[in-house]
Amino acid sequence: MNILILGSGGREHALAWKMAQSKLTDKLYIAPGNAGTKEVGINIPINVNDFADVKKLVIEKEIDMLVVGPEVPLVDGIHDKFKNDPALNNIPVIGPERRGAMLEGSKDFAKEFMYKYNVPTAAYKSFTLENLTEGYEFLESLTAPYVLKADGLAAGKGVLIINDLELAKSELKKMVADAKFGEASSKVVIEEFLDGIELSVFVLTDGNSYVLLPEAKDYKRIGEGDSGLNTGGMGSVSPVPFATADFMQKVEDRVIKPTVEGLKTEGIDYKGFIFFGLIKVGDDPYVIEYNCRMGDPEAESVIPRIKTDLVEVFQAVGNETLENIKMEFDDRYSAAIMLVSGGYPEAYVNGKVIKGIDKLKDCIVFHAGTEIDINTNEVKTAGGRVLAVNAFGNTLDGALKLVYEKVSLIDFDGRYFRSDIGFDLKKQD
């Protein structure tokens, strides 16, 4: 079959890398792709949010399956576009309809959904410019730290955790009155702070049944020891030592099953990934957030662990036959370290030549923000998060030792990476 993946990041390279290995794949297109996806498929330079261009490409290339990587086209309704277009409605779309994507597209919608279906989560209230004073009063009723979340999409950066009450009030005003995160923060969700350790859990669902994928732990802060600004993610490890069988059974019973059943009850045709951003408080799971797609950089540690043919799994999602799929996973530890541009997540400069990728063996390099210079054929930086290097080990310590050896062989001007990814978990290994 001919398959089109939408997106240009590390998640899309990981998906393309895996799907290119399938016996079911004839031609694999990635739009717009990056310097890495070019090695496993055919890049097509289009705007993934221009649905007319996507339709034209799908018809021209006789696409049999669409896999949507990023959240924006899903929240904007690309699945609905295909479903309602006679020329496209026979093509399975891996990614939910717009209503389902609102689990990520609106923090307020997601919290209402969780409360309605008894999915454990932090207490919250939502505020806009119209009731800003009530927002101040709600902050005063809480104890520090204070959690402020932009309601809409903010590229993973719309969450603030603040220890000072007056600063929290000031930031709330900046979000709703001064559009700190643009339209995304015209409404802000304020939550009680939950103290625990985070992890990411993923399922693929066809709307009826689901398969559970390997869990991961990602690291969002730019600085060592989880300090500094939030990023799109600085690295990830899978599996997570503290995610025991007993704990994961609680996750299935209290979080995954009520979510999937709730979507069915709401009449939402959900076909694709559900990402559960969890926090373990004591021995209990709570949901911090939903995402409507595979996580990034979690994809770069989780997808290499999937031994089952991923195209076959996606086919079952489209056909609603997922209950017949038996998933197999690599039991080893998988670690992915992100190399980023100097200055990220604030201002940074693109166009830096990347050296050393050709020296790497016994690991996988997933490209995120890269491009090929058409004049020199050099791979150059083209984003804040540039590359993710993945390696396996029989122990977490072994995986981390190997991946950091490989990361050190890659160089570009301003290169930065955290040197402590996964270290907080090693004592639990």
C-alpha cells in the first residue's frame, strides 16, 4: 500500500523508520519530512495544515493510508475532512476526528471529560479575561506551587508551575489579557499541584478495543535536574522501572478503560493514539493531560521497542479489528537523547552544519529539525530540537551509557543536550 505520513519531526521519522520495514508498505511518503525521513521514504514539501494540498497529494500519489503525526491538523479536523469527502472517505486516517482531538486541543474540555467519566485528575477551575478576578481568588485558595495551563495548543510550552502567589497572578494576567501564548491562553486552566513522578502511557485504539504500547518517561525542562524552561522534550526512556505490573493495572482500570468507554459514550469515533500524561502520587495514577497523537520524544524510545508490524496494526485500527492483533515488544531498555540548538527553547539560529552522524553504529539517529542543503548536500539544523539518538541496553544503565557515547560523536555549532536523562530512574532499575 501507498502510505502518507504528515509531519516533520522526530516522531514522524520514528514512525517512517518503523513503517518502512513493513512488508505491506509499497511507497512511503512523508510531508514535509526532514533530512532523516528522506532516507526511508519520499519527502513531499507541503503545508500539512493546508487540507486542499493534502487532498491533492493523496489523490495524485494514490494513497491508501494517512498517518497524522502532529496535533494541529487533527485539532483542525483533517480526519473529518477525509470522512466527509467522497473522494477520500475510503482512506483510513490514523488520528482521531476533531471532537476526539479536543482532548488535547482544549485543556478545559479534557478536564470536563475526566470529571464526567471519573478519570482521576487534579482539581481545577478555568478562567478568562472576563472572570480574571475570580482567577486571582482561586489562586489565593490554593497552596504553592501554582499550576497554570493555556487551554489551547501551545507547542508543549503553555504550562507554568510557579511558587510565588503574586507572580502566579501576574502570569495569569499575561496569559489571558496579554496573550502570552496567543489565542491558546485566552482561557487558562488553574490546577492544584500534584506531587509525584511523571510518566507517559500510550494506547492505539480503533474506537472499540485498544492495544497498550510501552510506557516511557520524558524530560521536558531544558536544564539539568529538571530546571529551567519547558521544552518540547529533551529525551526519554522506556520502560519505566517504577511502572510495575500492579501500577499499570491501576492505569488500565482507572484511566485507559474509562477514557475509551467515555469516548464511545460521547459518540466520538476515535481511531489513533491516545497519550496519557500521568503522575504517580503514592501508588496511584492521576492524569495530567491527554494528547491525541504519539508523544515526542517518547516516540524515539518507544517505537524502536515495537516488534509487531506497525502498518499491520494501523490497518487493524482502520478496519476496527484491533482486538485480533497480538503486540510484541523488545524487553530491553531504550533511551533517546535529544540534541538541540543553542538558545532553545528561546531564540536560536538555524543552518548549522551537523557532523558525525555517519560515524554512528549500534544506535538509531532520528532527525527532528534538520534539512539538506541543496547546494552542498550537507545536513544542517532547521529547528530547536535537532536530533534524537536512540540506543538499547539490557539494563537502563547500559542503555544510557551507550546512548551518551553515541551522542558525544555528533557535533554542530551551539549543540546542547542534557547529560542526566534517565539518571533519576537508575536507582530503581
